Amino acid sequence: MTTTQEVPTLLVVVPVAAVTLGLMTGLLHRRAGVTVPRLAVAVVAAVYVAGIVANTLLPFRLGATGPSPSWTVFLDLVPLADVEQGDVLQNVVVFLPLGWLLALVLRVDSAVRVVLGGLLLSLAMEAVQLGNAVTGHGGHVADVDDLWANTVGGALGYGLFRLVVLVPPVGRLAAAATWPALGRERRLTARRARRASADARRW
């Protein structure tokens, strides 16, 4: 007889969001960059990370499980095979905020890097889902359509971000919410500024 119990959603989402928010707030404090707009971004990012974790891990079942089928049952590598438009749209929408957060938190300014980030995150999610399904703890199938749809969603989100910041009020808000650069990035920026100043004095 199979005896299982699903882990409650709140038991996963709340701790993940709290830990993520705490880490991000601490990072902002270390960079001396705590402001209301940046804290708002941290809250959104914490909620987003918790949602991604929940979407990846849940449902997660505890307890004994019966015999499992072959792992290939939980893996779909054929693009557009029995794909549902609603699922594709959902995956695209779920990854739209990633493009915004990469630009605001990590100061990513390259579409290629956003695509790579979305691809790697989606690949990690599908790998975890496959592992959960194979071990009998999860209920997801690792699907190549989810992989490309998520990646497209991240890229579209970044494209929308670059488009809306062209509107002056939105651009000012985005600038205020963008996180300060890392130490290495600051040094590079200062070095470029000194070099430009030296060149200007020569002329």
C-alpha cells in the first residue's frame, strides 16, 4: 500500500521568500544601497524566487511510494509534441519578470546574457522536476517545450523592460530601483572615468 503526504505550499513558499528577502536586504546594506525602490525590487524578487521554487518542487510527496515506471516516462524531448498553447503562454508569462530582475538587480545589459540566464534557470528547473518525478516525490514532466518557452519569456521580459524605460518617468523610476554595482564593476567604472578625464585634459 502506498502512503504519501504532500508538503503544504506555504511550508515551502514562506521560508524561501523570507530567506531570499533577508539575503537580498543584507546584500543591499553591504553595498550601502538601501533605498525604498531597491527594497521594493528585493520584495518582488523574493516573491518571484519563492514562486519559481514552488513551481519547480511542488507537488512534493513524502512517504513510501510504489514501484516507479522508467525515467523516460517523465522526459519529453520532442518539441511541440502535444503542446498546449495555454501551457506555452503560461511558461512565457512566468519568466517575463526574470528579464526585469536581471536588469535591475544584476545590472545585466545584454540580451544574450538574459537569454543564457533564462536558459540555465529553466534547465535547472526541468532537471529538478525530472529528479523529483523519477524518485516518486514530484508530479512534473521535464519538457523541452517548457525550456524554450521559459527562455523566450525571459528575453521578452528584458525587451519590454528596455522599451518601457525609454519613457522618462519609468526610466527615472528604473534608475532609482537599479541596484548598485558590485565592487569590481565600480572599480572598472571609476577606471574608465579617470581614463576619459585624462584624455580630455590632453586635448
